[in-house]
Amino acid sequence: MLGHFLAYYDRAGVTEFFIAVTEGHGLAVCQFMPAYRVTLCEELGVADKYPFGVNAVTKMRNRYQDPSEWAVVVDLDEFVDFPEPVFDIIADAEKEGANIVQAIMYDRFSIDGKPRSFDASSDLSALFPVKARFMKAMGGADHKGVIVKGRIEPAGNFHNWKGQVVHSKILEIAHYKWTDRIIERVRSDYLVTSRAGIPCAIEYKRVLDHYERHGRFAWEDFGGELLAVAPSEQDCA
């Protein structure tokens, strides 16, 4: 996924990348460093505390982000759709006095609703051509602050931020989460959150129950929209 991520945001105009990973996983990032300006952080405790990554990203931003600087803050599987150049979006946000640009997360699924594998040559948008707000089935929030000014801190997660002033224009995120490895990851997250008594455990449980009930992600049950059909997908549907 990292190769797709870097290429996508590089095309969007992001000039420098700061990536936090768990210790021992840096080699997966190093292979891309000759082609992109990447700062790698392995010592920030990505998996130390739930919600995973929030503390690490906050530490990383405090270390590297200037007080007046804007940054795109996203997970590896989140691809923000920029309808205009990202610097124009930031300029408009500045005019409004905003410090956050929000986006709504649209989960992407395969046509048959089954998790799919992919490789470096895959066209993710064709492999996962269905767009849906999965939160209608699992609960929780699907809005996130994705372009962030200065040292503003998340309010427990990246959905809301302390002292946020939200830009009037809301973007969209293509969320390529539902791949062939996702069910085991959701099971793991459910165990961690349920054992710790964290309320969002119910959201992971709903995902697992939904998948067990249908044997797939039944996107038609939560408002899924087919955006495009790749020929190979159509043949096996």
C-alpha cells in the first residue's frame, strides 16, 4: 500500500512525507526513500496505546511541523480526493480563518464485497470500485480532520481536534481498508479494545458480525454506490 500512497500524494502536491512505523518495520519504508523525501520514525511507539498511531503522529508533528505550517494527516489506506490543488484548498482555509480541513470517509469495496489482495501494479480504484459509508453498518464517525494547521492536537482521535475551526469545504476520502488481510486485523483490534473496555470495541464487533452473517461486505445494505467496473471485475461478478 505504501507505494500507492506515496505516488498518489506526490501527484497531489505533497512535497515531504513523515512516516511513523513500529520498530523493525522501517525496511518497508526505506526502499522508497530514494524516490521521495521521507523522514522515517521508528521510535515513537505507534502500537503502544489505543487509538494506535495517534500519540506517535502527535509526537512526530510536534517535532517536525512548524506552528504556521499545514500538513496532510492520514493513515496509509486513506486517499483524500483533492478536487483542486491542495495549496489552493489551504489558501481558501486560511482566508476563512480555519485550522482544519475535514473529509468524509467513503470505504471502498470490491464488486462482490469480498476482501481482495493487490500488488504494486494494481489500480486500487478499479479493484475496489464500490463507494459506501460503512459507518451506517458499524457505527462510529467517518469524518476526519485531514489537512491540519500547526500544533493543534487531536481530541482523542483524528475525527475531532481541540480548538478546531473547520473549513467550509468538506473533502472525501477513498478508504482502501477492506483488503485480504483486514478480517484478522479487525479481530485483533476487537480483542484489544474489548479487553481494555474501550467503547469502540462494539464497532469492530459489528464488522465481524456483518462479515460472518453475509460472508462478504454486503455494501448494498448500507448505501453502496458502484462508481466504475473494471473488465476483470465484471467477468467474475
